Amino acid sequence: MGLKVKDVMAEDVVTIVPNELIANAAHLMRSENVGCLVVLESDDTIAGILTDRDIAINCTGDAHDAKTCHVSAHMTSPVHTVTPETEVLDAARVLKNRRIRRLAVVQNNKMAGLLSYADIAAAMRRPLADLLELEGMDAARPQRDD
């Protein structure tokens, strides 16, 4: 039995509604220091994900006005999802195969969290650092056997 998505996912997800303006979404990303917003409908179902790349490439890159464009016009939809009980390696395969960086974590049709490559990498570093510490090695400086 491997590591589960629920063990490594981010639970504090910043959300926005589809009819919000892109300019407001960008301000929210900056103030919350996040690279994406999960777009939720009024019933809390996931409508899409809006990333900083969506804003830069699809909105401003296409000369759209962020003060008049709505999130719904530039968000990625449909959103690929996993459950909290999904094995982390299975989720990593979805990320790789779909060529995406984030997965929404859904339980009972509601947002439970967000999983990114960075979350998986951080989870993998912890056990490695613990193992290296047990072996008396510095995780920051690999030792050579020369």
C-alpha cells in the first residue's frame, strides 16, 4: 500500500467564480501567492482551473483586456480529478499522461484539495532526507565513495 493523495495534497485551495474578471483573478493570485485558482460554480462543483499561464498566454498574450475578460473565457475545463484515496504514483501518471501540472482532488463531487508535481516532489524528499539522516549523510551534499 503506497502513499495516498490525501497525504500530500494541498487542502487550502484558493477559489474563484467563473464570472469574475481576469484582472481580479490575477490580483487574487498575487495576494495569495498562488499560481492557480480553482473555479467553482455556485453549487461548489468544479468548473475549471485558471493558471497564471492561462492569464499570460491565453488572455494578455492574445491581446485581450483583463479588465473585461471573464475567468470562464480562459480557464482550463474540464478539470482532471482524482480522489483523496488515489495512490500518489497513479496520480503522477495522470499528470504525466495528460501533460498537466495540477489535479483537483474531489470527494463526493466537492473540492477536497489540489495536487501538484511540487506536492509529490516534496513528499518524496521527506522520506529520502529521513533515510539519508539515518545513514549519517547530509541530504544537501551527497557523499562519494571514492
